[in-house]
Amino acid sequence: MSASPQPRLRQPDRSVPVPDWCLNEALPDDHPARDIWAYVSTIDLSAFLARIRACVGRPGRDATDPRLLLALWLYATVEGIGSARWLEELCAMHLGFRWLCGGVSVNYHLLSDFRKDFEAELDALLIDHVAALMHQELVQLKRVAQDGMRTRAHAGTGSFRRGATLETCRQHVAEQLALLKQQPDEPPGSAARRSRAARQRHLDEKLQRLQAARVVAADLEAKRADRLRGRPKEAAKHKDEESDKKGGRGSMTDPEARRMKMADGGYRPAYNVQLATTTQEGLIVGVAVTNAGTDAGLMGPMLEQIESAYGTVPEAKLTDGGFGSNADVEAAAAQGVAVYMPLKNEAKDLQAGTNPYEPRKQDGEGMSALRIRMGTEEGKKIYRERAATAEWVNAGMRNRGLYQVLVRGVQKVRAVVLLQALVHNLFTTIRICRAKLTRDWVGILRAGLEGMRRKPGLAMSE
């Protein structure tokens, strides 16, 4: 019997020398990192630079260029990366991030602090971008669709505790902190001194979170008591509960997070991300983050945000049925905004033979106009633009990893969402310019920013 033939294999040879190569030549010309660097090199980052204390003629180490830090986070958002530690590793291994760094070293503390501290500046960049395109007449606030998206918080369901438990934990942490402070000081610069300082920071942060969670639990309990006073049947049902099972709960990990009903029907700690998008161009013009589990009453604040940012309101606002009450619709109508929103109990009224599109005695002018508007084929056709716009934007953010945030607190979560909005608007701008048969999106954006500066009042980001 003959022996089996010897296979021919390609095996690694790690002694082969690697020829010299250039980062700029290794990265393809159509790589998204190049578009991101062109973007951060075009926009105005003077607000970021104003915070830097290391200036010419003064002592101190050179600061890292904020253009680089912003570009790294924008590209990380494109790649679905939300961890500063992971981003630090990629800056040493991934070609796209290495090209952006260009030999500049970064660490996760620097990256995390940048994202945390510049939330207001990121909001200003979003406003300026939209305002620049409005100046170039590429974007119009004609119809704006608003939608909410529940995003998982960086807190476990088991981190929620009632007030008594939170107080016990707070006292225990306070005792640990007091004992740590009573220990004798270690020699300066020693590893033991650094370790002690890190433990003290950890306990200080934990104590602050527990104190904030206690306030949240007490506030939720007060709201629960007010609700039960107006519902005697529900109050009687909970009357026989044990006292330790009563009261609101706060998260020891992220006190600002709230348990919300998610898309799969389950309840988990989350934040409510609100986005306002133009239906024609698909550009995000407004971002809000709340810890409210419902969308009710969020239409008015978004309109105020848009008016404050751009000095005008959209001609029409397209929202889901849970966003606006009669008062919200009337307030929008007073601003000249036509609301497109499903009517309450519309299907039941049609099934019962009642015309829901006929104005009623208690309706104001805005609500009466909404009923008539939603009863027409044109109104229903316009309203269908909401799902085509809002769900597309939400899906894009989900594809970029926005299922769970790795930061804590409304302000930090909003910074993450603003980075998502900036990435979305950047590539939407490129798409719009290409549809106009021009690839010079950088020139268009730069001209819009210059024109906006010469025309004060278009944007209120300064």
C-alpha cells in the first residue's frame, strides 16, 4: 500500500524583513478616515483650542491636537467602538487609527476625558454643520421627523436598590473612606501612594453615586405617593405591602438611568435618545437625551431646541402618536408649525362609525387643523415620510453599535449620541454633494461656514 502524498503548505516565516512603508501610502484613497480628517480640518475648533493651557512661552507639556482626538472618536463611531480602552489599543494596531494618529501617542484617559468634557462643543459643531448647509441652500427646515430610541444604559438591572439599602451602602463606603484617610502617608512617588490615591478616588466616586441614587429613590417614592393619592383603588391594593418593599429605587452604578420598556418587551436600565431629522435630506438637526420612559411632552422641547439653534422652526413636524398632547399641538400651531401625528383612538372611532377627522368642540385651532390634515390623502402621504426618515437614521446608529452606551449620566450619553449625529451628517453631506454632481463637499462646507460667519444669527452655537 503506497504512502499518502505529502501536502504542500504555505507556512509563516517571521524572519523575513519588512520593507519600509509610509502610512499615507498604505491607506487607500477612498478610506473613510481620510474623509473624517478632511472634515475636522475644515470645521472651526477654536472652542476646543480655547481650553488648552499649554501655550507658546508658557511652561508645560504640549497638548494633543483636538482635531486628532475628535477624528479618532468619529472614526471609532464609524467602526462601532465606544470604549476608550479599546480605542487606545486600536491606535497602535489598526491602520486607519494609526494613520490618523500619525505617530502621536494617546491613552484612554485622554480619549475618555475629551469625550466627557466637550459635550457642549460637539453640540455646537452639529449646529454649525447644519447651518452651513442651510446657508448653501442644500438643507431646508421644511419637514422634520422626530423619533425616540431606547438605548441600554451602562448599569445592570440588579444595581437598583431602595432608599434603606442605599443608605446602608453609603454608610459602609463612608467608613471605608474615613479609615483610608486615617492611614499614614506613603513616600511621594511610591507605588503604594499611587495605589492609595486610586482607592480614594474610587471610594469618592462610589460615595457620590450612592448619594445621587438616594436622591433619585426618594424622588421616585414621592412621585409614587402622589400618584397613589389620586388612585384610591391602586393605593388599597398596595396598602398591605411590607414597608421594606415600598419606595422607589435608584441605581448604584448609574443614578441617572431609569428602567424602561425596551423594543423586545422587557424592562432594563436605559436612556431615551431623541433625534430630529429633515425628511428631504435626511440630516439630523436636533439631539436630545432624557431618562424619561415615555415620549410624551418631548415634541415641544425639540422645537424649542431647533428654534434656538437655527433661529427658525420647521414648516411641519412629523411625530409618533405618543409625543404630543393637545397642548403641544396648539403650542406648535402658534409657532406656525403644522403637526402630522396619528390621532388618539383613531382606529376605535373608525370602527365605531365616528369620524375622528372632524373637529370637535373642545379642540383648539391647532387640534382642529390636525384632524382635518390627517383625514386627507396628502396628509397621510406626508406622515409616511416619518418612518422612512426616522427609522433609517435609527438603524444607522444601531449598525454603528448604539445598542448600549459605555458611559454614565445624561450628559455623557448625549456626547456619544452627538458623535453619532456628526458621523451621520458627514456622510449624508457627502452623499448630497455627490447627488449634486460635485465631489467637492469640503469646499461646499467651508464656503457655508464662512458665509455663516458673515451672516450672524443663522446659528446660535457661539
